[in-house]
Amino acid sequence: MATDIKVGTTGDSKPVWFVKSGGLESSGVSSAALAWAKANGFDGQAARVLTIPGDDGEISGALFGIGKDDVRLVAGKLASGLPKGEWHIAGAVREPELTALAFLLGGYKFTRYTKKDDAEVTLTFPDGADQKEVKRLAKAVTLARDLINTPTNDMGPMALEAVVRTIAEEHNATLSVIKGDDLLTKNFPMIHAVGRAGSQEPRLIDLAWGDRNAPRVTLVGKGVCFDTGGLDIKTSSGMLLMKKDMGGAANVLALAGLIMDAKLPIRLRVLIPAVENSISANAFRPGDVLTSRKGLTVEIGNTDAEGRLVLADALALADDDEPELVIDMATLTGAARVALGPDLPPFYTNDDAFALEVATASEAVADPVWRMPLWQPYDAKLSSRIADINNVTTDGFAGSITAALFLQRFVAKAKIWAHFDIFGWNPVEKPHAPVGGEAQAIRALYHLLKQRYPAR
């Protein structure tokens, strides 16, 4: 990253004033800075940075626009908008932790294949920010972004397993992996079917951490490391971003890291079916009927609806433990993006009280999500003439809802289940995020879990 955040100021630190739209006159800046701002047409426009010249011609400070409604996370623009050097915020800010976090997230750069920049812009922690928590969150978001941004030649099922192994070692978690034909022996037939055509063996990665007697929380993440669509092959343009089809896995790993680092008093389990949906002589076919771990038979209406198949086997395993809470995350449907766009992930749950907790946490930490209905009449759209269920509908309507209804069939014993249909990608630059892989919903879920299970 080209940014850093530190404690305390030095004599070289310059002030930056936060200015609301229309609030220039009351911002507290000097008359000279006020005149300079007016001469340059600055009036607190969101994400605009205006440097202020000093008497010696050097930069003496800066003005930063936060918009009419004090736009949240807009402070991420400071990372790229401020000149090189040390900076501190002049005065108080309304949400110091979000301000500090936004700055760090705005400085993110994916540098695995390019030259790494040394820190150039440094900001002092605003008063009131929990420094440890901010850095914990920034680390988690960076992990999710890095994993999604890494192309599949370096982030296939084997590499994804290696990442989980490193995380497990860091937090003294246990790890087990079932792969290849052992998936058939141990009854994960749909994970095997989807991944068997790949050059790397499909696998189910299973991480466990925490007191065995603590409340059980299980995270399930879709780990399709690349999705060609299978025999129902995608177009070339449709494959361009398919390295991100393991975004669910990336996000649950980032969330798991937050939970373990904060030592929340839960029994955490993370399940990641890691596969490639490839094309080969042994690829599963449209029209095939697969028997799931749960025993339900699934007719394959389309091989490009593979994510729900691998999730179904993993969810059935998660359900065996009768956990208090199961959360799955997946880059599952284009229909979710049609409905809500790339920035607002829909979520589904069978528990109204939990849905309210999610919505409240989402608002608290500026991590947007939106509840969508598990509309039961649409469940009939998944019917099959020859099997218990089809993996797709025939009319193409309500694709995100019917995908969630498909997954719901495989969760019966868990007290609460929630499904997040994330995009995991920023198609356009934001103040706190460049174009590329993104963490979605994990800050909201972490905030929720901290409320439910406060650290001792």
C-alpha cells in the first residue's frame, strides 16, 4: 500500500480540514485559506482535495470535501488525493474509526505482479478511533481483495488450500481436507462432480477453531477458483472475471480471520468446497442426475449453475452439527446484480430477528446489504420430472431467489441460516476502493457477531 496510519503527529505533519458541502465558512480555516478555497471553487464537494499554499510557497495544509451528507467512507480518497507526507485531521470527525479505515482501504493496491510502493501518505489516527480494531478490519479486507484479485494460475484449489492452512496455523486452528476420489468415499458427490474435470483435484477444506462447548457458528464459502461454465460454456467476455468466482471463500476466510483475531467466544467452523468448473471428457453434463450428500437427487439443467451444487454438499455437512448459526457466501447469480447492482449484496434468511440484526449492523458500519425474500411459491420452479429437484429454473425469472431456495433445501437443523449472494468486485473506483476484488458484508457480519458474542 502507498499509505500508512500511525499514532501521534510530528513537526512535519500537516493539517487537513474536513469541510461539508456548503460549510466552508464555518470550517474554521484561516481567512487566507478561505479566500484560496473560494478562488478555486472549493465548497466541500465530496472527495475533493484542495491543498493550501503557505507563505513560503510550500503546502501548509489541505481541505477535504465530505459532501452534503457527510458521505461515509469518503475519507478513502485522502490516500490518493493528498500529496506525499505526514498528515493529521484538524478537529474532530463524526465517525473516527470509519474515517481511519476508509483511509487505509483507499490506499490499497494489488502489487503481487507489480512494483510495491513505499508508504508515501501517512495519516495520524483520528481521536476516538480504536487503532487495533481498524488495523484488524483493514487486514481482513486486504486479504479478501488480494485473494480475489489473484488470477487462477496462482489461486487454484491447491493454492486456496495453502492460504487456509496458513491462516489455521496463525490462529492455532485445526484443518482437514478431503480431496479427489475421497470426496466420493466420504459422501460429497456434488463437489466431486463439479470439480473432477479440473486439472487440480476438487477438495473440501474444513477449518475449526475455538472452544468446543461454545456456540457453534459455521461459515461456508463458494470456492470455485475458475468457472468456464462447464459444458454449458460461458462466452469469452463472461469468463473474463471468473477468477473472482471464489469470492465467497475469500470473504468467509477474511471474516474468519476477524473472528479468530478478536477471539470471539464461539466454536467456529469454516467450510470451503474448492474446485474448478472445467471442460474435459469427464465433465458433468446437462441432463445428468447427481445424488447429493443429503440424499436429494439433483437434475442438472445447466452446468453453469455449479456453485449451488458444491455449496449444497458443504451446507449439508454444516447442518449435521446443528449449529446455532450458518452463514454462506457466494458469487452465485448474475440475477442478484440485475436486481441490486454490484454494490448492494442481497441476503436471505429464515429468521426475521436475525435479518434485523444484519440490517442494523450493516448501517452501523457502512457495509451495505439488502434482504431479499425466500418466496416459497417460487420453489416449484425448481421441480424436475426425473429427480427431486433441478439446479435451475426454466423461465429465468427470480434467479437469485430460486438459487437461495435451492440452498435452503440443504439446511434443516441449524437454528439460523443466512445466504449472501455477493458480487465480490468493484467495477468502478470508489473513494475507499480501487477497481477489483472486494470484501462485501463481512464488516457487517463481524459487527453483528461481536454484539451477539462479545469477547470476554
